Amino acid sequence: MPETLINTGNELTASELSFDDFKKIVISDYRVGYQSRQASLLGRKEVLTGKAKFGIFGDGKEVAQLAMAKAFRKGDWRAGYYRDQTFMFAAGMVTMKEFFAQLYAHPDIEKEPASGGRQMNCHFANRFVGPDGDFIDQTQTKNTGSDLSTTGGHMPRLLGLAFASKLYRQNKELDYLKKFSVSGNEVAFGTIGNGATSEGLFFEVFNAAGVMQVPMAISIWDDAYAISVPAALQTTKEDISEVLKGFQRDAKGNGFEIFKVRGWDYVALCETYEKAIKICREEHVPVMIHVIEMTQPQGHSTSGSHERYKSKDRLTWEDEHDCLLQMRKWMIESAIITTEEIDALEAEAKVFVRNAQKEAWAEIQSEIKAELNEAIELIDNVAESSPKHNQLYEITEKLQGTVDPARRDYLSAIRKALRLTLGETSHERSMLAEYLKEEFAKNRERYNSRLFSNTPFSPMKVPAVKAEYADDAKLMDGREVLNACFDANFARDKSIVAFGEDVGAIGDVNQGFAGLQAKYGDLRVTDTGIRESAIIGQGLGLAMRGMRPIAEIQYIDYLIYALTVLSDDVASMSYRTMGGQKAPIIVRSRGHRLEGIWHSGSPMGTILNSLRGMHICVPRDMTQAAGMYNTLLRGDEPALVVECLNGYRLKEKMPSNVGDFTVPLGKAEILREGTDLTVVSYGSTLRIVMEAAPELEKLGIHIEVIDPQTLYPFDTENVCANSLRKTNKLLVVDEDIPGGGAAYILQKVLEAQKGYYSLDAQPRTLTAAEHRPPYGSDGDYFSKPSLDDVIEAVYNIMNEANPGKFPAIY
């Protein structure tokens, strides 16, 4: 290897170091890399012996990650994937014991701070939400977003993390946010495997970063395979940096700086990362480091062996070009260390890793065994006075013989014991049942908690403020109410930004942001290209770094293009980090009307099934939408707001407190009281229901109309079930397909709210047809609920209940 400059992490160059200092740095690096390799090898064994469920590791990638860690500073961000354990060790962001605690799924954030055992191993995260629910000072920590198993799924978030640095550097109004940035000098580091560069998310984000010129440094770990599929079947020319040459920055315009370096060349890697990150950090130019000739000694994961698909020649090459072996040879040849010294170092590293593994395993097992012994004692106590004592003792004997027990083992045994003793009454059985309830409560916290952040800043805790109107309040287009709301919020909070397709110059296609770019500048109200996934990622990263983004998806039909990012990353962030991370992004979109197959969607079932962990707001008009935005912009949890596309030009009064009144989430509203039948609807169909109500009164039917306002959370005060106690009949009207949003509402009302017990007629749904709506007014009439459909659906329920009073219409 050639002599070259290296970055020590203290901004020293080789010319400023003595040879002894240089040696210490290199030896320390090798020690970390070797420990990481041993962790991979031992981790695989732990999976194969059954102590862990699955293992995926970063062996073969060690030396490149040592170099990357040297360039990573406090305040920087990582959005990577599950091969980055060496980087995390080298950057001091995870300990060896924490690494194994995650492998064993330890559900204690003190032991496994990345996810509390909720994510499989090598899925890293730091906790940037403090005990008080607020953001910590991110400038004083090294930061990483919570990893995803979807190998390109983190790329959109990477764009937003880098974009935040650009905004913090260029928008001086953000200088007050001291704990999120130091003049925008932070770099967002991304890592991705060569196979995953075939994904659309990678190309979408790569292009966006080149356009936006953000300080994003993408490292591509290229070991020539994606599980078993070779680069020849993945990438044109079998070389992603060759494919991306057109993005190379030149004198004519913006672009990337692209580097290529071998993954086993320690010195060249250190030099490359120092140079690349310096450009990225200082010039705010995106860079790509393509690290080639990497290996993967254990194959993809514990699920199989790479000998099945790699040739003997390839396997031999990988053995010879193992990065740690090459670094070892270079160190000995360069008189940095002797063979005896490095042998001793490696022996110490093996002991260190083994001890960390033993400690991590002992900690989780000691907890579980103590709980198991308590369960055994309680079951045995029941057995002493039970006619089923022999069968109960068999249960505890089996428990005592369990090798490497899990919590499910003794909890399942308790449940079996309680079933076995059905009908028996004893103090001991009552104690066992109570113990089971207590354990379920503990485990709900371990495994089912924190779908939302639930901090003191939650939008659920934002006080309700009613809209106020002056005596001479004017009727205006709904879009003007929304525009005034955004204007007031932008003036109130400098951290609010909005972006999306056509949001900037023209103020969005329905004019909600009209004039705001001219007023607040193009750093705060910004146009984007047509890239839905990147738009969501852009907002996600900004939200993680202290800003309040409104990311617009032009039509709800196109939300599907961003669904992977919303579902895998945004919605699951609080849950998968056990409340350690949050991202209060607001996604704004619109739908529900008659403009054809791709502009009239209401895929609420899809959204509700995919986005648990986001608030789903479905305002009936723009005043309600404004109140929801006011609430969400004062909270700290992610949300989707779906505006009614056919409501922007309908007239509404302008509230005098347009930027301050709030609509509480989860609070259903009775829009019209009635005694005969409860109708639950939302969005555009709600207007149709309200139009149907007077017509139904002429037929002698008085309906109660309820607007849930938000579908998630849904009617937290059981307004719907309370209405059913009065009317005993239910109709749900929405524009989704049969079994979509309406089925969700039925489950909430009939099961969760126990509304079933109030029914004296079959509950019904009135929905759109199963196909997408065709174009035009007639297409709408025959595909979605119409005024006539609502009237007749209500009447038919009344006819079924009392045919004498309500004879069939036809």
C-alpha cells in the first residue's frame, strides 16, 4: 500500500504525527475491526445454537468502516443499513455488550438502547428523545437514524437529514435552534449495498441530492453480490459508479463528487474519506464513495451459506482479499506491529468479545430465570390443593427443564395451568391469575408500547381552542382559509417549511400556499421534482433534526408511491426505537372527487392498514383542516391530512383566530342530532350525508350524523357508540372500496366501542364500487355514494326494521 495522509479524527495529518502516534492509531483501528469480526463470527454461532432467532452481520466491511468513522464527527448523521457494525463500534456509538443484547432481543432500553429488543441485530439507532420527551442536543452527539431491513428504505431519510444542514447553513432565521446544528456543518452519511442501488429509492434520492446540492455522503459497500444474485444481473456494466458517471460534478453545473476505492486498502480508504468528506462538509456538495472488492466471509446471513452460489475461484479470491487479512499484512510489512504482537492483540480481542457476549446473555437470562422460578412457585402452590396436582407438577417440571427459557415459556405454562384448573377456587389460583395480569402489563410495555411518542408535546395534549368569528366575518373560498392558516403559522414558527410538487412558485395546485414563497422565501416554501418517496424522506429527515416540515403529496392516489417510506420508516419510528426517536412530519394531500381514476382516490383502508403510528386526519372542510394543522404544528408526532379536493372553492367563514384555533385529534363531532339511525362519515361523503338529512326528514326519518374527524385515533370518547344506544341502527358511508375504510370504522364502533350490543338492525356500509372511479360526473354517480344512494340506504335499513311504516321504495 502507498504511504498517504490519513485522518485520525482529530484533524491531524501524517505530517503532524510521530510514527509512534501513527502506529497507535492504526493498531487501535485494527483492534476495533478485529473485535467486530469476532462479534460476527460469534453472533452467527449464537444463532445456530438457538440463543438468537436470526443474525445478519457486517463481516468483510470492517476496514472501509474504520476509515468512514474517522471522518464522522459529533453532530453528523448516519442513515445506513445492517452491515455497519464496525462503523458503530469505531465511532463509539454502540458497545460490544449492547451489540449482543440486541442479538438476544433484550427488551430493556438500558441494555439495548437502539430498539429495546424490537429490531433484529445490527439495526442501530441512538436515542435523541430525552427523558423529558424533548430533543437532546444533537450537536454534542454522533447521530444515527433507526435502521431498516429494507435495504434501500433509509435513502429518502438520508436526503432529509442532509437537506437540514443546507437549511441550517443558508437560513439564518434558524440560528436559534442551537441544539440541532452548528451553522449547517453536519454531514449526513449514508451506506447501502451494491445490490440495493438497483432500487428506485436509491436513484430517486441520488438524483434529488444532485439537484438540491446537499451535504450527503453515500458509501456503497460492493461485494459483487446481493444475497445470491451477482452484479451482472443487478447493475448495468456491473459497476454502479460507471452507471452514475453522468452525475459527476463538472464546470458546467452541479452534481456529485464520485470516488472509487478498494475495500481492503486501509490507507487509500482513509485518504479517500478524508478528501471526500472535506468537500462534502465545506462545499455542501454530495459525494459518493464506491467501495469495491469487498467480501462477505459468512455469506448474507444465518439463513444460508454463500458456498451454494459462489464459485470456488470467487471464494478463493475472497479469502485472499479479506480486508482484515490485507490490513494485517500491511501493518507487519510496514513495521507498525510484529507478528507476535498482532497475534496477542487478536487473542485479547477474542476474549473481549466472548466476555461481552457472556455478560449480555447472562443479563437477559438472569431476569427471565428469576421470573420463571417465580412462576414455578406460584403454579406449585396451586398444585398443592388442586385435584389436578399431578398435571400441574408436570407443567412445572417441564418448565424447570427448559434450556435457555424465554418469557413465553412460563407465561404459556401459567395460562395452561389456569385453563387446567377452571372452576377451582383458591387463594393460590387467584394469586397466579393476578400474577399473569401483572406480567401481561409488563410485557405490553416491553413489546406493544410507544406506537406514538406519547411525550408531553404530543398533539393529543394540545389544548382545544374554538374558532372565533367576527360579526362581519366574510365568506371566502375554503382555500383562502387554509392559506391564511399557513401564513399565520409560518410567521409564528420559523422552523416550519413546506415543499412538494408545485408548492413553491404557484402555491400548490389548489393555492393553499399561494403567495407564501414570495413572502417567506424559497428556503421555506420549496418546489420539488416528481419524486414522492424522496419528498417524504426530505420531510422525515428535517423533522428528525428539529424542523417542522409539511411535505405535500399532490393527490392521495400518489401517496402509494411513497407508502414504503411512510409505512416502514415514518409510522414505525417511535415504536421501533421504543420512543427513542421521533419525527413530527406532516404529510399534506387531497382526494375524494370525480376527476378520474388517478385523481379521485380514497384508499383509506390501505392507508389505515399501513400507517399505524401516524395520525390520519380527514377534515370535512378547510376550516377543520386549518384547525388540525394548528394542532399538529404544536405537537411532536407524524400525521397525514387528507383535504377534500372538491372543497377548495366552497365558501367558508374566515376565523379571526385562523392560526390559533385547534381541532383536537380523536374527537368525533355530532353535526346533526337524530333519533332513528346513526350515520358515520367523513370527508366529501359527509357533505352528501348532510344534504340527504333534510330529504330523509320528509320521509319521516331523523338521522344522527357523526364526523369522526380523524380516523386514527378514532372517536376516543365513544360518541358513535353513545349515539347507537339512542338510535340502535348504523350506516357507515365512505368513498373507499367495500371492506376498506368503512370496515375499519365498523370494527371500531361495533367491537372496540361495544356498539354491537345496541343494535336492533344489521349494520350497513355504503361505499364506492370495487373498481377505481371512472372520469366524469356520470362516472362518479355510478361509482361513489350519491345523494340518492345515501337516502335509499338509510330508508332500506328503516324498511327492514319497520316495513309497515316504511314500505319498500321499489
